[in-house]
Amino acid sequence: MTRRADVSKLHERFEHIERAYLEALAGRAPESVNIIDLLPAIFAAVPGTSTQEIAEALRWSARKDLRQADELEASRDG
């Protein structure tokens, strides 16, 4: 498997974790919920995941959101 394929699989896995996290939030603001309370739902939705992988996926998601916000801002300015 190529590095590109490995990265693509990793991103797919992170997206799956991100979706599970958002579903577990159920519309609540992230800052109003303790992540510990969301873990059982994420573990159920993404078998074989770990707390470390969830943390990595959420950091990846935050960076992705920042990139998208920067791109939107740049498109408005340019």
C-alpha cells in the first residue's frame, strides 16, 4: 500500500471518529459536555479505537476546520 493510500485510510478513520463524536454530542455545544461522557458512544460506533486515536482524530478535525475557515476568509479577501 502506498503512503497516499495509508493517509487516505487514516483520514477515513478519523472522519468516522469525527462523525461518531458529533453524533454523540447530539447537538450540544462541545464545551458543555465532558468528553469522558461521549467515549462509550464513540467506542461503540468505531470498534477498536482508543482514547489516543480519538484525541488524534479530534485534533485533525480541528486543524481541518481551521484550514477551511482560512480558505473561506482568503476567498472573501481575494
